[in-house]
Amino acid sequence: MINIFRSCSYSLIGLGALGWIGILLTTVMFAGPGDSALTDFFAETIIIAERLETFDVDFTYVADDLFSLMAQLNLSLLIITILMSLGWSAGSHYLNIDSPGKAKIYFIHWIIFTGIFITIVLGIVIFFTQSSTFESAQFIGGTGMTIITGLSLIYYFLMYYVGVILGTARFARSSVLFANKLPGNL
Amino acid sequence: MKNFIVGIGGTGAKCLEHLLHCCASGLGPEKLWVGMVDQDEANGNVSRTKVQLTKYMNLRRSLRDDAKHDLSKDSNLFKTEITSNPDSVWLPLGGADPTLEQVIFYNNLKTEVKNLMDCLYDPAERKQNLSEGFRGKPNIGAAAMLATTADEKDVFWSQIYKAIDSARGGEEVRVFIISSIFGGTGASGFANIARRIKTIQKEKNVTTNFHLGGALMLPYFTYDVPEERKEELFAKPEEFLDQTKWALEYYSKLFEHDKIFDQVYVTGWDPLSKLKNFNMGGNLQNNPPLFSELYASLGALKFFASENKISDNQEIFHIGKNDSNEILWSDIPKVSNSLNSKENIAKLIRFAFSYNWMYAPALIGSWSKIKRYQNENWFKRLVYKNTYNNESKSCEVGHENNQEVVLAMKEYCEDILKWISDMQHSTVLGTDQKMNLILSSFFSEYKAKSTSNRVTIKEKLNASEKNQFKELVSDGKNLKLLNIMSNICYKKINKEQKGLGVFMDILFRSCEE
């Protein structure tokens, strides 16, 4: 059990290395829109100005809701990334890696697990940006959708990967892509 | 503190075999000199211990080398620095095929002394060839032993003299003797050698710092003698109890009048273990290790333990197992408060198994074979880094000198597994007792009647057999191979450790919860 805690500790360090950006952004978004570059970015890139004109509203009308949407989206993605990363780091201790060379055969398990993670991330992004839960979602354009989906996938996958790679660096490293390239002391 | 142990006769040698394995598990003192006394030089029991002693000393030397492989001082694996004479066995009677007549110069004796000898020994006993021991006749052994001299120049006795000199110099010295009370060499040697040591101590006027301990094995095994050999001269099991009775009466009187031993450990076994392979001496007398011998060796280790405070009174200890017919881990006593025999022995058994079947196969061979593991953490951290040569820029685990250590450890691990399996089967064979300290059936085969290879262990195990590792030691810990792999990945490396010593110690430490 102590080794599982160690794995999770290493994983948390990895998650923290990238996760602080997500936490900061989410906090800023929960605080609401202000006179900032982020607000400008949302107004100019994520939202379709034409659609706002159609409904005869300006960006300030949807800004609060859009920030709330993005904050909750990021919070959900942060939670799922942390859970999945810690889950693999802890769960890999239950894989039957009982002899030299055996961890490699669990690579396929990791690929499937990672596939599930990516699917969940995509599902969360689609839920927040395509459903009617948030009114502002209807103003997000194709470019905005692509940016949100792409950035979310890249950022949260990277965060998950760093968490997983550090969490399994000692024990199940051969089951994780490129983890074998890490130095032995990790 | 200097420690010396002498195993007398076949039983003494067998007890030393247990002691060596206990020392490998970390139960022994820091330093120990080991010697054996047996007139039957080719005796299978003695030879086996001699080989084991050499293996222990060589492997320990390889793994405690500051320059190459170092387990470090803190490691319990092969903790005890064991030394011995170049020939670890002392033959009381030298020369080719000596007889009692030759030893006591019978033909040169005065008539009245000759007549006395005729009363004590019949012609067959006087003319018996003693090159295969004293054949269960302590009266012959005692006379023969007394006829030898405890010469300071003799390689065996010089160690005793040195020990007593060290005590006179202020260093604490402990000497321990193990033998059987029945049989020939042991029964005749125990008291004689102890009294000689005491005499030297008195001659050297050493009154403090020197302690003498002993373990006496009461009858604990028996065997069937074939009808056609009943007339021959050898140790007869039906005489064991009578011999023991007389010997105990003798010791009772001896201990009453003279304090020879500081501590005596007395062990026996009831019902007697039944040996299937009768041989009266020589290399074919290769008896199995038995549980009661483990008690004697643990008694010796208790005597050597620094926590053992020796009082001025002569102390006699005895030990018993639980009342049921089952021999349990809880029947194995602690060596001291800080040395838990059960835990150390269980750890050694798990280490032997996991090294022999899981890790040694990955480390044996040339680099082209071994390199497939080079990116795994355990290998990178524990083996690769520590066998990497900065000059040749390569990992040298596959080099001949490293392979010697890897293979020697594998051989030692096989010996440990054979020892514990043999002891478990042979102790209860033919009795209604049960001994389930380990589950050995899935990795070994036991042939009771075989002399040289009673236990054979499988070369390879399949997945389901490997999976039975969790039931290997019946101590309720349920440690799996998976846990061991996980442990070796996380255990901290001691800064003093070097070479293959790093991996060996971490694997050993990983074999406990």
C-alpha cells in the first residue's frame, strides 16, 4: 500500500507541474469577465459576432455565462484528468507485474485506458459546448469549438501523461509510452 | 566480541548447516569462526556442511567487497563474517586407517594395562578401522580423543588458544560446541573437547571474558538397520536411549562438581524422525536436515547474541514445540528481542525463490540477452547503474566476474530451497506429525530413499506455479511476487552499497511486508 501512495505522490507532482495553469485559468473564469486579454480572446475568437448581431445582443450579455461555462468545463476536465491519472498510477500496482519484462504486456491496457480518458475529455467538451445547459454555448462558433476542443485535448492529455509517466516511473513504466526513457532514479 | 563454534560428529556438522542458513538470513553475530570435528572425514553430512561453508564464505566475500560488490554493513544478507581453517574439519586421529590399538600403542603397553584395555574393549573394537568414525561407540571415541594432544601448533587447537588469549587481552570470547549425546564422535567429543578447553583456560589463568556454551542433541532420529548388517560395528538406534541415559547421568554428575559450560542447550525430538537411507559412515551417510537441529543452531545463535547476558551460574535451557502434532512457524524461537528467527528465515526463503526463478534468469547470460531489461526501472536503478563501466561506457553485468556472483547466488538459493524442503519432509516422514512451514510440492520433488538428491527442484516454473508463491511460506503474510517487484522498485539504496550488492540487498529487503 505504501508503494501505491508513493506512486500517487509522484503522479500528483507531475499533475501539479502543468495543472497549476488550469487551476489558475479556472479561478479567473469563476471570477467572471473583466477588462482582460482573456475576455478579448473569448469575444474575438470563440464567439461568432454575427450570431450575436442576429439576436441583437452584445458580448457583455453572454460574457458571464460564457465564463461560467468555461470555468465549469475546465473544472470538470481538471477533476477527470486528476482522477484518471491517479487511477492509473494506483491501479497499475494491481496489474500482475511479478517478473522482469512483464510490464510491457500491459501497454495495451494503458492504451485502452488512455483511449477511454480521451473519449471522456471529448464527451465533456461536447456536453458543455453543444448542449443547451449554457445559453452562451449557442454563440460558440466552429473556430471557437475547434480551439476549445483542441486546446482541452492537448492540455489535459499532456497533464494526464506527465502525471501517469511520473506515477508509473518506478514500477509499471514499461506499460506507458516512452516512460522507459526516463532515468532510473525517478 | 569473538565467537567460535565447533560442530562435533555428523550431528554437529548438520547443525552447522542450519546455522549457516540462519547466518545468511541475518540471525548470526558479526563474526564467527566455524570448525568441525569428525574422524569420519568423508562423512556425507560433514562434506555437505563443508561445501556449504565454502559457498557461504566465498559468496559473502564476493558480496562484501568495497571495490566491487558491496551489500553494505547494514545489510542483513550474509551478515555474519564466517571464517574457518583451510580445512574446516579436524581429524582427532591422523594417519591412514588408524585403529584403537595403534592409537593407544596397545602392543607396547605393560601387561597389566593391556589387561585393563582388554576388559574395556573387545578385540573387534580394538582392531576396528576408525577412518570412518567411532561407529556409535563413545567408549572408543573417548579413548581415541584422549590419546590425541591439544597442541597449540595444531591448526584446530591453535584457534582455541587464540580465543583464550583474546579473552585474556580483555576481549569477550564465546565458544560453542554442538554434538549429539548418542552415537560415537559427538558423544565422545563433547565432554572431552569442552574439558580440554577448560583446562587450557585454567592453564592460561583466564577467569573472565571467556564463555563456553554447548548444545546437546538427545535422540531425535532413528533408522532401520538391514538384517544382514546387524552384526557390524556401528551406531545402533536401539542403543540410543540407553546411551543417552548413561550420558545424561554422567553429565549430571560432571555439571554438579565442575562448571564447564556457562550455558547448555538441550534438544531432542519425540517421536523420532525416521530416516529412510541407512548408511553406517563414509560419503553415503548423508542424512537429511531435521527440525530439532535448527533448534540447536538457534541455541548457538542465542548464545552469541549480544543481548544474551551470561550469568555466573551454569544455565541449562531446553525448548519444546507446541503440544499438537503440527510443527508451526510459532515453534521457532527468537534469537533475541531484536532478531526474529521466523521473520528472517521466511524472508530468506522468499528471497531464494524469487531470485532463483524470477530475477536470476533475467541476469544470467551475455549483455545481448540481458539488455532487453535495460529500460525497466529495477534493472536501470539497481543493476545497470551499478555495473556500468565508465571507461568502456558499457554495462558489465554480463561479464564473467559479475556472472560468477549471479550464478553463485543462484546456487546458494537452490541450496536454501532444498534445505527447507528436505527438512520439512524428512522431519515428519513415517510419523504422524505434520510440518507445513512452506508449500514445497509445486517447485520440488522429494525422494526419501535417495542419498545424494533427496530433493530436486524444478528448473523452470509455469505461470500457475509462480502464482503459488503467495502460499510458499505459511506465515499468513500472503506476500506475492507482484509485491516483491513493487518493493524492489521503491526500496531506498544505501549509499555504501556497490555493484550487484545493491540489487541483492534490495531484493532481500523486498521479501518482507
